[in-house]
Amino acid sequence: MAYWLARKRNGQDTTHIQRFDPVYWTVNFPRPMMASVTTIAPDALRVDCEFLHRGELAGLIWDSADTLDHPLLAYATDRDYMRTTLRFRWKSGGIVPLDQPNGPTLTIEGRDTAGNPRSWYVRLWNYATGTPEDAEIVLPFSQLESGYGLPGEPIHPGDIDRMFISLVPPNFVPGSAARVTGVATGWAEMSGIRCEGHRAMLEIGDVVLPPHGEQIATGYDDGYNQTPARLVRSIEALGYRGRILHYVGMSHFFRLQDGEGRLVVAANSAVCTPAKNWHQDFLTKARAAAFEVVLSLSYEVLAEHCPAAWQQRAHGGEPARTGWLPPSALLSPANAQAMAWLKMAAYRLAFLQVLADHPVRFQIGEPWWWVMPDGRPCLYDAAAVTAFGGSPPVIATMRAALGPAETALLDQAGALLAQSTAGIAQHVRTLDPAGAEIALLVFTPTILDPEMPELKRANLPLGWAHPAFDRLQLEDYDWLTAGADARRKAALAEVDMRLGYPSAKQDYLSGFVLNPVDAESFWPRIDSALDQARARGITRRFVWALPQVSRDGYTRLAPAKEDVVQAFDDILFPLALGRDASVSPEFSTTVATTASGHERRNSLWSDARLRFDVGPGIRSEAELGVLIAFFRARRGPARGFRLADPFDFSSNAMTGTPTPTDQLLGIGDATRSVFDLVKNYGDSPDPQKRVITRPRIETIAVSIDGAPATNWAWREGGRIEFDTAPPDGAEVRAGYLFDVPVRFAEDRLDVSGASFTAGEAPSVPLVEIREER
């Protein structure tokens, strides 16, 4: 299906919002405190905070540049606030009030009149009317003065990058790491937000894409700083419908308490107030937009807050750690306290769905026993050792051959993992025994790593087989973005065979792009994988995930009705072409001549496009009749067909007999299994490359490092796919005969019987088709 990486708007629809629209404020803060921002009315927002230390400060932020929204939806950058006035009503509780030192202050970051970076500090109480916790505030930017009292230093409002209002706990001490008593909750509301005067409105993208059949994934650890209204607007505007898969995360949703000389997750599984209020608002707004939200919880917890006894460990005692920074720890399925916490956390999150009049939709995300980079499984935390009989055999590496005792241990681990996920599912299901839907997410590149063939015993247990869960969700983005298509295909087949979920009960997650430098190469594969999943009968397909979609401008386009089926008849032009037929390869090149007479040439096409005139090859009235019938059957130019080019139809030179080593398709890397069928023209290192989309399939012969290969299959669009990726460094070559995909160039076929009888050949122009791949 068509897609686009939109870097900026270029003529797309726009509208206007009021500057300081509540939807577009964000929050930021130092961990481990927590804060969130929600919209409580069209002109109002609310910030909720949980402070754990006396030196913590949250900022409610307005950015002059929108760096968070998809480029087609972002508001315009405007750093000029001269003669602009912001008005709002301020209410707060549980934070230092307006009239006290360290009370809410507007920090303005920008540049002075000379262009030097500056920050100014505007005390809101100086511009307030009312009480310290309930006041009307008016901020005329051209008259604002920085400082604790007035008069102060005038600010320069003409070049502002961002501004934020600071919120701090009672007894705030800047920079202090001293603990507050327990957890200090605070809040603030801005209502009646109005922007007046100069530049009071901002242009904003107003693109609304038609539904394209895909769904979206996102996560609280990525979106906690934004309003739910902003996320839902983006998702709906970008054409996603149906369900939002929302990973609640492993670092921001839980409440913290003192323990082990540090802050650890609260054993009572409480959801912190900012996260609870944010998710209630998210669920409500998503439901109003006709979305169902699938809440997801995994076995991961930010390592710095995970109790030591809860963590999976390798035999040497090292705790399991993911590669993220900061890393997360993996909860042990054998630890009763960890699993009790996880069950109750899942229940409390799903209960928010009930409160929002939302159906219970929950995902258990990527539950597994971790494997260290050196291959050691993390099956040896104290609780696991006890569960496995007290002295389980030591598996030095999952990459080596294992004996009966080791495989039996892995089977035990798998049974324990399945038992723990079943416990979570059962606990969540009590909220709605008849209507709850529980999904399980499996990441195949880890659990079906071909170098660890026995790992599936532990991490793809038979206890997960259908119908243990309502839906099975699969993701394979490491293999997808690496081009490891053979591994992806084999993994899907193995999961189907082992767990037995029908296609109607499977979902697929396609993505993601961690680094923006990979966008151009990764998004085509992600987009193609969505189409592949649809072809397999997977009806619920999720793009993972919204932050990367917005950052890279990924835009999935709905198919035009006329493009749903490619208009091509896979048949050969019925007449043999004589030597009088003509062929014309053409390129598209712009040539600019400079004032000095030098040329600058820009080649717009990477491959030539062929044009033919097959009329001169017609030899009789009978052949003329065949041509007319064929032209009518193709509806003129409407339908394509094959043409045997008499001058170039072989991989061996132009017309030679093909051999398996004729054309270099690529170099193996032990991962890539799909190769374009190509013909190279010219000498290395930069030959002109032509993709062959219509070979004579029965003539294709393939070789790997010169040896004939048979473990491959032809794939539509000009590709061959190996069952197993060719080895690293191996030359993949092929030979074949091929045809050219063409169509009639014109809607009319001019034939004169008198002219033909007199020996004048008709003109029958054909043009090569650029086929979608």
C-alpha cells in the first residue's frame, strides 16, 4: 500500500488554534517524581504531581516550536510574543502557593534584543488578582518584568523558544535530595485560558486521512508528558481506527515507597495519581473518538526501582537487564510477591477501563525468561531455584547442545511462565468474566532465536496454546528491519504449529524505528509487513509506535479503489516481432547550461523505460486481425501484458543461453533472504541496474558462491526468497529469460486496409510499465 514520510506540510489543509491551547501544553520533571497534564475543558488543563524529594520541580511547558506532533498536524513555529497577552484563572493545592518564595514562576527561555541566549523569571503573583491559590492572572508579554518584585528587568518577548510554569512541593529546597514524608501530591489548574492581541492564533495542520485499515500502538513511557487529547487527535487524524494498543510501561505508572535503602515500587500495586488521572482521561477521550484501548503490562520494571528479590538472575547471580538506558529489570515468574504485584497492577489498570465505561481489553506483553548476551538463561533467582527443586542444573549457554536434564529444566520454566500469565489473565478477567478480552504478546526474534533452538521450551510454552488467551499478538521488528524474511516466515510457521491460534485470533505489530537515521530504510519494510500480514488474513495490524510515526512523518495512505488490483494480464503478446519492429530505451535527464558553457546534468530515472513499435512486424491480414482482437481485449492501454523483446531477453549478454552465474543479485549476510532479480548493464562498480519483474520463471537458475541453489521460491514483484538466508559474504547469482511488462501507448489503433495492402505498416506503439513492488 502507498505510504509517505512527510517531513513538512506542502499545501495540505490547515486551520488555526488559539495560542496556548490547553491541548498542546506538556510537562517535564526529574525522576523519580511524577507529573501529568490533562485537558479538563476546551479552555482548561490540569497538572497532577507526586513529589518524593524536597528539591523536585515540575514544569508546565509551552513550546514555541512543535516537535512532538506529526509534521502534517503540527502547529506553526512562532517565537514572537510582542503585544500578546495571556489570561487564565489559576487554582492549586498541595504545592507552594503563588505568594510564597519559590511559588509558581514563569521561566521564559529565549534571546535578548542582541540575539544572546537569555532566561527570565516572571513571578506570577506579581500579575495576579485574588488569593494565592485561586487567582486571575494576566500576562502582557510586552510589559512583563523579571524578578521577585516589581519593578524588575523587562523581558524581550520577540524571540522566545519556550516557557514553563514551575510547580514545587511545600517546604521546597532547591537541589535537595531530602525525602518528603511519604508521597506529597499536588495539583494546579489553568482555566479560562485566553490569548489576546498580536499573533493570538497559530496555524496548525488540519489533515484528516481516510481510514486505511491499520491500528496504532503507543506507550505511556513515551507519551506521559503530553495530554491524552493531543495523542488521540493525532491517531484519529492519521487514519488509524479500531484499537489503540497502549503499553502502560515499566517506569512511570507505579507509586514508589522506601525500601532497601532506595525507592522501590509500592508493594500494594498502587498506580500513582498522575498516571491514574492521565489514563482515565486517555480512556475517556479515546472512547469518545470510537477507539478501544488495549492496555498492556509487561514483566519489566525500571531496575533502579525493582526490589532485588523480584528480579530474574543468571546462575552467577547477575540480575537480568535490558539494553535500554536506564535499564529495566525482568520480574521472576517464580517470585510470589512480584507476581502478586503484577496481577494487582494489571487489575487496577484494567479497572480504569471499567470506570471509563470502556470494555476490558488487556495485553500481557512479552513475558519471558531473560537470556544474557553470552547465552546464560536467567533461571536462577532464589524463588526460581526453589521452584525448580533446589538445585537445578546449570545451563552455561543456550547456544550449546543441551542434555535431558537441561531441557527438562526449560520445560519446568515454561510451565511456570504459563502459570504466571494465566494468573494475570484470570485476575483481570474477574472485572468482566463474559466480555473481557486478554491478549498475549510474543516477540519472535528473541524466543525463536535459531542459535537457541531449545529456548522455546521456556519462552513459548505449550501452556499458551489456543485457547489459553483470546488473542495472540506477534511482533518481529528486529528481523523485519534487518531484512531477515526467512526467519520471520519460519517463526510464524512455528508459532502457528506450536500454539495453534487461527489467523482470525492473531494480531501483528509492525515496527519500530529506534533511530531517525534509519527511517528511509526501515519504514518501507514496516509498511510492506503490514500488507504481508493482511495477505495472511491478520485483520488487526498495529504500527509500533506512535512516537516514531510522528517523528518520521510516516503516513499510511488508503488505497485508491482503482488501484486495489493491478490491471495486468499475465499473457504474452500474440505476434512474433520481426526485425522491422523498433525498440527505444529512454531516460529522463535535466541538463542545465551555466553561463560559462558548462553543463550540470541530473538523471531523474535510475532505470531506462522502453518504448516499442510492433506495427512493422505485422505480415498478413490474419495477423492484423489478431492484433485488433488483442487490442480490444486489453481495453487499449487499460491492461498490461508481456512482450518478448527480440533484442534483449536473456541474463546472459542480450540473447544468450542463461547460466546460474550470469547476474550478481547481491552478497549474503546470513540474515537477508530476499533478493531482487536484476540485470546489470555496464561495468562495475556502478552498473545500471534493471529489476526484472516478468521472468520466464521456469528458466530461472540460482547459484550461491557458484554452487547451484534450489532452496528458493519466486515472489511476485521481481524477487526470489530463500528458505534460509545465504551465508555471510556469499555471492548470490542467477540466470533467466525474461519478458517486458508493457501496455498499448494509445487509446486508438489506426489501421487502413488499403495502406496495409499497399505495403505500409501500421504504427502500434507500446510503452513499458513501471510495476509496483
